[in-house]
Amino acid sequence: MAAMVRLLEETDPIVEEVYRRKNEAEEARQLEYLSTVKIQAWYRGEKTRAYMSHLNKCALIIQRHWRGYLGRGLTRILVKNSVMIMKINFYNKKATYIQKMWRGYYVRKYVFNYYSRKRYLEALQIKNEIVRSELEEYAEMQEQERRRKAEKVEKERREVLARRNHYLISTEVIPGVFNSPFLPYPTDTEYLLRSVKPLLHEKKKKTDKPFDPTCRSYDLPKPKLLPPLPNKPQGPFREPEDVQNQRYKPFQPSLRVATSFTSLEEARKQMKNEEWVTRLNDNVFEPFSRRDSRYEPLLHTRSEYGHLPYGFRYFREEFPDRRVTQQEKERIIETNLRLEHREKSFKTLVPSIPIFDKLNDTYSQGQVF
């Protein structure tokens, strides 16, 4: 019992101590909570920053390796292209050198012939001398013709002047001004006056001549209107105005006269010219399956405007008819004659019927056709 009492007495301080500690714990709970939150925030921040730094380092490593891989691939492509361009330039240079050597050999052997060129120049020099002499003769002939024309014009002028002054000629009684009695013989003007006839004044001819089909003469004045009739005569007579209009109506050419005989050829030629103007490309179309290529000529011997007169066909002496037989020559001549005859063949034209052209177009002698 005493132990129980003693235990109870000791219980109160223990309970008070428990309450006191509990109150202190309650008082420090908020401060400890805030401290714990701050510590956790700092820790988590440090952890997150460390993780993000680790991720950045890993991303940099991955990007570095990937960009290095891409750069090495692009570098290989650039190196490959550069090597290919170097090879192409090298091969083009070698091909150009081979073409230069081959074209030089081809020109020296087949195009340019020294001895034929020499003979051509000698013949050209002789031809130039001949042409020069012919031109000198032609110039001399032209000069003589010019002097002859000038003399003729001067002679005609002197004759006209002498005809105008023909009244100054000498007579049997009175000598003229050009036949002085103090001279032993007359002057040249006197002889010229004797050889020409006097100049007569021509009568002026009427240029405006009226035309009236009903009149026998052209000098009659053209009536403007027919005189009015007091009363219209009985019978199938036309009005005077209609008769006047039909009498002086203009000429109406027939289709044969109004149209050109070569209108079809002119229309075809105009159509061809328009087609040539509106054409987009003048090059001849060749399919891509064609494998044989023509020899590429040199730049100074051929252009898109035509070839220059240079080469073996102009310098070398050739005889294209040397290996042609007589039968082939006769066949060629016969073909050329047939083509010339076909080109010169005339066209037939059916004449028009005169009675149809005069229908309702003429009026003469009081009759209407």
C-alpha cells in the first residue's frame, strides 16, 4: 500500500513533465516543419539540378557524336565530288588534247592541201588579172558611152536653140548675124541654122473629152439630166432617171479580170511565209534512238548561218562525173528535161461568154440589153 501511495505521489511530476514536453513539442512543431520543408526543398533542388546537369552533359555528348557523324559523312561526299570534278576536268583536258591532235591531223591530210592551195592561188591571181583588164575595158567603154551621151545631149540642145533662133538665118538678099560679109566663110552656127527646121508651136489638145456612148462625137457636152417628159408615153418604157444611171454606170470587170491569174500560188507562198515566221524551232527533229552522230565541224568552218567557202571541195581538183557511166548521164539529163517541162507547162483557162458580160450593162442607140 505504501508503495502504491509513493508511486501515485511520483506520478504527478511525471505527468506534468510529459505535458510540459508535449507543450514544448507542440510549440516547436511548426518551426521543425518549416525547417524540414526547407531542408527537403534544398535537397530536392540540388538533386534536380544535378540531374539536369547530368542530362545536359549526356545530350551534349550525344549531339557531339551525332554531329561528328554527319560532318564526316558530308566531308566524305564533298571529297568524293571534288575528286570526281578533278577527274572530269582531267579527262576533259586529255580529250581536248586528243581532239586537237586528231582535228589537226584531219585538216592537214584531208581538208587543207598545200599544192592544191598553191595552184588555186596562182589561178586566182591570173583570174584577177583577167578581171582587172576586163573592168578597165568596161570602164573605158562606159566613159566613151558617157561622152557620147553628153555630145548627143549637147547636139540636141544646140539644135533646139538653132530651131528657136531660125529667124536669124541668112537670106539671098540680107546676110544673117552669123554670116558676116567681112569673114571669108560663114560660121558653124550659120550652117547649123541651114540644116534644121524652124520650131513650130504645137496646138493645145483637149485633154478632158466627155464620153457619151449614144453620141457619134466626143466633143459634145455631157448632159447632166434628161429633159423631163410632160406625160409618160404609153408602153413598156423605163424611167428617164434609170436610163441615165444605166447609161453612165461604171464598168464592172468580170471575175476573170478582177482576180489574179496566179492568186493560188500567191496564197500558198504567203501561207508558207507565215508558217516560217510563226515557227518556234528550225532545227530538224531527230529521235533519241539514233546512235550514229555526225562529225562535229570546226568553229571557223561552219556556223548556224552556213558554212564558209573553205575546204577541199573548193581547193582540190575533183571530177564528180569521172565514174558516172553514159547511161546514168542520159538518165540524169532526161530527168532534168522532164522537170523543166513540168515547170514550164502552161495553164488552160476557159474564156468567158461575152453575151453574159453585156447583160443589163450596156445601153446604146435606144436599145437596152
